[in-house]
Amino acid sequence: MAIYAEKNAQGETLFILETEKSTYQMKADTNGYLLHLYYGDRIEREDTDYLLHKEDRGFGACPYDLGRNRTYSLDSIPQEYSAGGAGDFRTPCISAEFENGGRTLDLRYVSYKELEKKPALAGLPALYETEENKAQTLEICLKDSAEDLYVYLLYSVFEKEDIIARSCRVENRTGKQVALNAVLSACMDINEDSPLDLISFWGRHCMERNVERRPVAHGKTVIDSIRGTSSAQENPFVILCDPDTTEDFGRCWGLSFVYSGNFAATAEKNQLGLTRLTMGINPEGFRWNLQNGEVFQAPEAVFCYSPMGLTELSQKYHQIYRKNLCRGYWKDRRRPVLINNWEATYFGFDTEKLVAIAETAGKLGVELLVMDDGWFGKRDDDWSGLGDWKVNEKKLPGGMKALCDRINALGMKLGVWFEPEMVSEDSDLFRAHPDWFLHVPERGYSRSRYQLVLDYSRKEVRDNIHDQMAAVLSSANIEYVKWDMNRHLTEVWSAGLPADRQGEVYHRYMLGVYELMERLLTEFPHVLFEGCSSGGGRFDAGMLYYMPQSWCSDNTDAIERLEIQYGTSFGYPMSAVGAHVSASPNHQTGRRTPFYTRGVVAMAGTFGYELDLNTLTDEEREMVREQVAFYKKNYDTINRGDYYRLTDPAKNTEFCAWEFVAQDQKKALLFGVITHVRSNIAMPVIRLKGLKPQAKYRLLCKAEGVGNSEKAARALEGIYSGSLLMGAGLRIPNLRGDWPSFCVELEEVQ
Ligand code: GLA
């Protein structure tokens, strides 16, 4: 049992959620407030309310019904789901506006129940339970003291995984309209005046998810997006931890949002040094008019706690997202090794070029050709064509089927790029429906990559795109879709909603996108969908529910990718990370790297190529064959194993290393890139992780570099015990040349 609820003699109800390594406590007290008591290391089932701060403090606002009691202020007592306007001056979880304009909400505890099943959240992505991984769900009902506005808090506990998924539902039974100005999904009040660090993941196009760690300071630190997507600029995943927490030591709390639109994660330290962390739809740009009888469902936020550092925290997220968020046909199947023509041809391709690329790729073991942007409408550059999802027969004579048949005849699958949420001004769709894009009438609108955003809050818009996409997907044996989204939302206004409901457009847009994805997944269940947003601009847990992998970055430079993939690994499984070997010099940075190194880096994810293999030397093509075979052989270890970050590429400028260990610990892979080759030094020693200490492992090492590099790698080969590799470690082979790299394969021997 993971959920306990107990009423004591004073009439208070104590709620305890337990996972293998954590305890979460809250209490509905005698005043009817739902207090947060504790979230941290697993402890005995004892009430921790003795830690509450109930003191008379200057400026403390105390609830009316407490009479002359000056020691009970919501501002200093940890809250489970704080309502705005009634004495808690910190970030509110919910802010409501009633008919009289009043913005005060006073939520009091009503009741609780345990649900038999974890409920799906209408129209939204969410964790689901499986036979292997069941969840227990607690629902707590709160109600405003004056009006019949109800708030239901949901907690689903995945015990083994140390995961607590939270969401919230608001029901209006007031008989009147209530405007919701904020409805967050989760809150955590840490009832300790101790220093904490906040880790977040900022970025930009071509450099997503850089790790930033800073002390939580007084006031608020807001990590957010108001771009209409989760964005490359900030990611809806944050970590709070002790200042001395490392990869292998210390307390850390993760908070991940299963949503792909505007979000805000706020870390706030108050006057008493208490930290509040919240996550939810960004209140900026949000206002939802909830009519009497209506329900508003907030998205899910996923907490994880680890007492043992960041590696364990990440691995817990990897597991839960692989097993209880990704779905469908491709969830547990090995995904195809692909070749994408974008960096090979950009817009300049036709059937013959694609077939030539596929032919060579197929012979080397590649399984899927992705035809990227440019196959439809009048799309020879990025000025036109979006919205017209009809094959350009000048490029593909005979249409999609003719191309697909030829690709299939080579033993390859065909995948197709779409950017369904966009429209070009130079398109038939735009000419027919000039009001279907997001813009404010009588005002200019912003172009971004020359394109405009379709108003997905409108059903007729979604239906049109659905029908066009479904026609393409039914016209041939298309087995993969790359769903791209290459600009952010501006001038957000919908012709489909009245003036007082324009605050709903951002969220309704997201619900619309999810609806279309769900519809297409249902109709084409065998198609593998890969997300993309100018690279990794919408890399979030929400998308993983629909698409088990996502193009991680438009930056395919192997050295830059070290940092991008490192940052991505904190919150997302490597099985979701689209990574490709591309040409050298690299198209984004101009850097030259060895072919081998590009393979080593791209293998930390769903592997593929993004160049014309016909332009390679015979030796390089042979390397492709080896890489593909190696990746397929080690697919399980990479995509289902445990991932270990062994170095921080932003800090360690000498080398970067990472490791995968198979679930049964019989196999492991250690990859490394020397990022600063020096002469005459003692190479560093690296200690491996996650092996069985007593087991013996056969070690094979391959490397590419100049001079004696390969010999230096082979010199490591032998039989080692797990304890030796984890305790004493392994000396990094002394590799020479530009950006040399190595790969160590470990296999248990009897
Ligand atoms: C985005 C994607 C690229 C490619 C182009 C096509 O930038 O991230 O991979 O598909 O669009 O226009």
C-alpha cells in the first residue's frame, strides 16, 4: 500500500504517500487547510507536523474564523495547493475571479477517496499504469469557503519508481461564471530553512538544454515559456537539490511537466527561508472562463525524489517515461535506424536522388528513409507551401506511392516530414482561409521563418489538416512521420472565440494539437511519429506520450551534441533522443570530426544518418555498416539500459564520457570523446558505474585516432572484475588527432 489516510482524535486527517525511497506527507488540519508536511527520505509513518511554523509574526495575515489566534498564518505554514488572495503571499497555485470581481479564494478540505485506477486526463497526455507498474491514486477534494468552486487534487503513486504524479481539476458549481487566472499542477513547500540549488535547462535553437545550477535566492526564480510551446529557451523540467548533491550523492527532487505549451516553474524563497516550487501552465497569457457546471483539467506534473543524487533521479525518469508514458506499437519495439535527407539535399531533391540515397543506405543496414521538408505544394524554399500537403509531382513523379514502392523494393521503409501546425502566406490553404492563422485583426502579424501558425483551437482547421495528412498517409506505405514545429506563437487571438475568452487560446491550441495527434495515432497505429521543433524546441514529456522520440537538435556537430545530449539526459530517456551522423565539415559549425566520433556520439539515442552516403569513401561506408550493426546489436543496452553521465562536458574540457548498463548488468558500453588532445600527459582514469562488483567482464575497446591510437585502445582489452572497473577504474586510452573517441564494450564472462 502506498497511500495511507488517518484521522486523529482532533479530527485532522493525515495523508501519507510512500514510494520505495520517499515519503510524502500532508494534513487536513482542524482549520480545514490542507498543509504540506514533508517530502523526502522514506521515514516512519509518524506525523511530522511538529515542524510547522506556528508563530505570531509581523505582517502575518490570519484567517478570519481563527478569531484572536495570531500564530496561524498561511504565509508561513507550508501549503499543499495555495489559493491566491487569502493571506499566503507566495506564488498561488490557483487564482480565481468571481462575478463580483473578487479574486479571493479560500480552499478548505472536504473529503478524500482512493481511486481504483489512475484516471486518464481528458485531452491531455499523462502517465498511465501497466500490469507491471501499477499506481495508486488519491483524490483530495477542496472547496472554496464561500462559493461552490471545487478543486480536486490527484496524486498517483508509482511506488517502485519513486514517482508521484500530480494534477488538479477545478469544478464550477457556483451557478455563475468563474474566471480562472491561474491553475497550476503541482506545488512543493519545503519546510526547511536550508540552502537549496535549482537546476534548470535553458537553451536556444541549435544549443538546447544547457544545464544551469544556482542557489535558490530570496524572491522568485521563474523558468518559463510564453512562446506557445515548451521551447528550446527553457525546458519544463527542473530539479531542486541540496548544494552538495552530486551525480551519486545527496537529496534531489525532480519536477517534470507533461505538457508542451506555455509553462512556468517557479522557485521561491520566502522571508523565513522556506522554498516553494510550483509547476503549471504559465498564468501569463492564461485566463479561462469556467461556466457553471464546467470542469477545467490541469495537465500532469511528475515528481521524483532521490536521496542518492542526480543519476538515480534521471534513471527514474527514464524508466517511468519509457514504461508509463510512451505508448503504442513502437513503445517496446526496436526503432529503425534511419537516414534523413535534410542535410544531404535540403529542398533540392527528387525521386531519383532519394532512391540513390536509400539504395546505398539500405545496403549498409539502414532501415528507413525519411523524406524531409520540400516534397509537397510549392515548396522549393521556406517562403511557401506549408499547409498544402499534396505531393509535388515535379519532384516525385507518380506521387507518394511511386516513391514508396521504390523505397520498399529496396527493403527500406519510407518516412515523411510534415509541419502540420503551420501555413505559408504563399499557399492554397492560406488563400482559401486567410483567417485561419493566429493573429489579431486590424494589426500586423509577425513572420517567423516566413511562416504563420494555424489556429489549432478551431476544429475546422484541425479537420482540414487531418484530412490532408490522412490522405497522404493512406496513399502509400508510410511508416514514419516527422512532426515538425518551427516557430513560436505570436499575436495570439482566435476568430473562433469571443473577446472574453481569448485567454483560453494558448491552452486550446495545445489541446487541439494533442487532439490531432491522438486522432492520427489511432487511425495509423503502426506509424512511428518523431517530434521536432527546429531540432529540440519542443522536447518535453507531453510530446513523449504521442511520439516516443524527438529530433534532439538541429545542431548535428558531434562535439556540440555532447553538451546537448548531456543536458537532455537529466529529464528524458536516451531512447527519445534523435541523433544522427552528419557530414564533415559540419553544416552548423564548420568543424571537422572523424566519422567514428560522429558515430560514437549519435549512438547515444535513436540512431541515424543525415548525409548522402554516396559521397563517402569506401572506408567510411564500411564504417557505416559496422556502426549500424553495432547499434542494432547493442540496442537494448542503449535504449533500455541505465544511462550514466560520467563527466560534465561543460566543465570537463579534456574528455567526455558516458556509459550504458543493460538492465541485467551483463553488458555495458562506455563511450568517450577526447575533447582536448595534449602531448605527454598521464591520461585520466575513469571509474565505471552500475556494474556487478563480483562479476568478471570481458573488455573490448575500439577507437579511432591517428598514430598509435587504435593500439592504445586495444591495450586496454582483457578481463576485469566489476569492482575493479568501478573502484580502481580504467585509464582513458591515449588517443591522438582531432576529436578522437573510443568505445568500450563490456560483457560478463563466467
Ligand atoms: C527544422 C528541422 C530540421 C528540418 C527542417 C526542414 O529545422 O529541425 O530537421 O526538418 O526544419 O525545414
